[in-house]
Amino acid sequence: MSLYFVTALKAEAAALIDHYRLKARTPKGLFPVYESNTEAHACALVVSGIGKPAAAAATAYLHSLMGEPRDAVWVNVGIAGHHTREVGELVIANKVTDAATQRSWYPPQVLKHTLSTEALITVDRPETDYPKPVMYDMEAAGFYSIASKCSSMEFVQSCKIISDNQQSPADDINRDYVKRLLENNINILADFVKRLEQYATEWRRINAMPEAYDHFVQQWHFTVTQQNILKTQLRRWQVLLPDQVCDISAYKSCRNASEVLSSLGDMLDKRPVKFGM
Amino acid sequence: MSDSIYIEHAIQNHPRVLDLTTRYPNARRIFCERYNEVFNPAAQNFRLQKNNPALILAQKQSGFVLPVPEGYGVGGEHNFYFSHMLNCVYDCRYCFLQGMYRSANYVLFVNYEDFECEIDKTIGAAGDAECWFFSGYDCDSLALEGLSGFVTHFLKFFAERPRAYLELRTKSTQINSLRSHEALSNVVVAYSFTPQAISSALEHKVPSVEKRIAVLQELQQLGWPVALRFDPLIYCENYQFYYKELFAQVFAVLDSQKIHSVSLGPFRLPKSFYNNISRLYPDEALFAGPLALNKGMVSYPEEFEQEMLTFCEKEILEHVPAEIFFPCVAV
């Protein structure tokens, strides 16, 4: 499973680095990256710096650095201001709007959860008047402009912790304060992220390449079209013959990929469809 | 009920929107300019969204009444469909909506009066000819009645237009809106069926065949014209046994003399829809069976399809006269 975080500040990243036991990637590249890589779970975090262009660039950088993973979970974590919401509250963005262009993204809320959600406007300069009853930040739209191309939108979310409001102005924000806000919410945030990852894991399991695929493509030359047909046929095999391993030796008499596909297709076409009856 | 409601800014004070948001005060409200900002973006996963679909309240702008696809009618001269909703509360694996839309969210168009206006224009343009309006093409006509009030609203409209026929196509057993209205001879309630064993495997969240038949019987006794839609026909081992059993089950309970129509349709999907759906459900037995591409449509191989159609037609005609039987097979 792949999980990627984008934060603007090192202070926003600290609690995540600690919780996910991330280590600084060396040598340093364009942006500071922290990662933890096991065979089962890849997790990485990039610190973008402040502002929309930086967030977009850092997201693209991390995506490229990690090998352009598919169906990964991408989470933008950071602080946001709000007219009335209480400082310290974790809020999931249900709409992200770029104030400059008025372009919006709507992160699908597929998880059933009890966390607050709210619209989020990304501004180019700090917003201290909070003119609308929404959250304000300076990065989420930049993050979405790229992350929405990296994965399915259900897996791309922005989680904000309210750092300032009319009673607690943004002028009071400092590094330790931001670190504390994140530390206080890390367990709730990690739980939300874990549930997103469960969805992503299930989706990956459903779409996993059938085991026999590699054996076939090593044995015969399949064109790209034939590779797609092979994947389809092997998936049919998994459904129609769930208890039977697809043994490549049964096709050893086939002279080429075309004969393999014919043989597989003919055999599968004859299998009864039972719908669990 | 959905825990998120998206609302187009322009209709936030529409009476139906106010009613719905009052009735579901705990649902989070998210405003958008146009529903397609939420519904149409490419990188969405229909299967994942089906776990928790949101409701999108929108205003239909154009294309209120459209001609039906070839082969869709039940004998009428002029056939149209209109969709007050996009997407369905049920989760039928063969449904083309999964392949047509990127999002599983429900879109409810609240401007019913604009639909009515276009339906009136269509009736007027047809002169003295009868017009049929099919409502269950992009959604189930009844399943979200508690939320939409669609049937309650349109029964009043069609009651005053006896030359126009409305088909409500459904799998829902929520029929309170029909129970509380006098039966109308120009409103046909059509139920879709597959045999229970197939329904259990493919029609998720759909009421059982037994419950649907009981509801059909009640509607028939209340005087509503009822219809049967065996569409799509699904192939499986021993399909003859399952379909024969289904026909026996249905016709044992219904008064065959009072059935408005029976239609039969093969399983067919445009290639692009099929590709989308089979990518979403690679683990689905329906798509692991024998399928073939013919003239841009994915269906069972011709010999299978013809065999099933012939078998089911013969069985059905043992119960109902040929005049009310409509095999919906587009050429």
C-alpha cells in the first residue's frame, strides 16, 4: 500500500514523521522528503513550503520520486483559518476552491465518519478577515491540481486543523504551536487515513494482476493488445475456477501467444457460469 | 439516506431543496455551481462511491424529454424517456449506469415543472397520436420516492393528460404513493425481474422476487395497469430451470388477463460501458461468462442469446397472449 502526505511546513510534518516513523531521504532533492518503505507499505511525506505553486510542485515531485504509483492515498495535512470554528479542531475539506481561478475540487466523502467537514478556499495571501464561513489555507488547491491526477479522487483528501479564528488571530501562530496542534490530532488523523488505506488496499486486491500473468509473458511474446486479453482471460479464470491454479505447463504445446489466448478462451467459454448457485 | 448533499447555488432556495434539507438536517451541505462539477470529473471510482453515495440536488437545463433507444417501447407510436434522477439506489451488476457515469452519487433534478412543460410540448407536437413517457431509464422510478416525491407529483400531472402514457419502471416495493392515489389507466407500473438465484448474486439491495410479486399483485388488485420486464436476460448454467421457475412464480399470482405488457430483453452493453464496468468489477462472474463483441455492443454470443430469447419467449407465451408481448431486441 502507498500513502503520501504533503505538508507546507516542517512543523506540520513533525507529528506525521514521528507517528509513521519516517526518515529523511538522502541525498536531499528539490524538496525535503521523509519516507518509510517496507514491502507491504510505502509511506512518504514531502514538505512543500508555503503557497499553492510550492504545494503543486512538491506533490508532482513526490509522485515522480515514488515511481508514479497508482491508487495511492494522498493526504494534504496542514493548518487553516476559520471565522468561528474552534482552534484545534480537525476538519476534512469537502470542497477545495482556488480563490484566484475559482476552480473547485470536490473530494468524494466515501468514508462514513463523524469528523467535521467544511469547504476550503486556498488564497494567495493570508486571509485574516475570514469573509465566508469556510476554511482558508494557502496550499490545498495546489495539492489538488496535481494529486487529483495521481490517484482516484476518493483517495485524495485534505485534512486541516484550525489554527486561527477571529478570537485567535493568525499573528499568534509559531512553530511550537503548529506542532502541538498536529500532535493533539495525530491519532484521529491517523485513524481517518487508515480507513482510507483500507479502501485503497481492497481496491488494489480486486485489481491485482493474476499470479500466472508473469509466467505467461515470460514464456511467449504478447503484444500490448494480447497482454490485455491475457489479463482478462486470467481474471475470468480466477472467477470461474477459483480453486484451480492456472498451470502454464498445460499450454506448452502452444507455438505463440495467439494460440495460448485461443486455448485459454475456448476452455473458459465452456465453463459454466453459476453465480454461487 | 446520504450523509452528504451537494446543492447547486442557484437552487438553494427552491422549495424541494428547502424541504429536503429540512428533512435531513444532519447531512453535510456542500454547494456547487453546476452538478457536473461533482458528478463528471474523470478520476472517480463508481464502485467505491457506491459504498456511500451522496445526493446532488440540481436543476436540469436541457434535454428534458428524449426519444427512447431503438427497441425500447411497448407498442406505442411515439416513445420518449425523461430522467428526474441519475443513478439508482440499487446496485445491479449488469446495469449500464455503472459504465456510463463516473460517479455513483444520486443526482436529483428538482425542477419537475420544467419536465412537465417539455412533456406538454411533446404531447402537443404528436397531435392525436398517443405518446409514451418512460421514467425509469436512468434511475429506478420508485426507489427513492420518499426523498423525491416524484411519483406523487407526476401522477397528478398524468391524471390530467389521458392521451399520454407514463411507465414507472422499478424494482422497489415502496408503493405508498400508488396506494394513496386512485389507479390511472395511463400509468403503467412495470417491474423488472431476473430469477431469484440470479437476483441474489447480481441485484444487490433489491427486494426479493417474492416481495416484488406480492407488491405487483396488490397494485393489480388496486386497479393499476402492471407490466413485467424480463430484461436483461442473464445466462447461467441451467438458466432454463431458473427462468421457467420465475415465470411460473409470477404468473401463478398475477391475473394474466390484466397484465398490460410483458417485455424481454437480452443483456447488451455498449463496448465502452462494458470496458468501464468490467474494470470496476474484474471479480464479477457476469463478466467472466461467454461474451462477444458485435457491432459495438458486448452481449452473449448470438447462438446463446437466440437460444435464451427463444426459450423465454415460448415460456412467456404459454401464460400471456402475443399481443402484449414485446421482445425488446434492437437490430
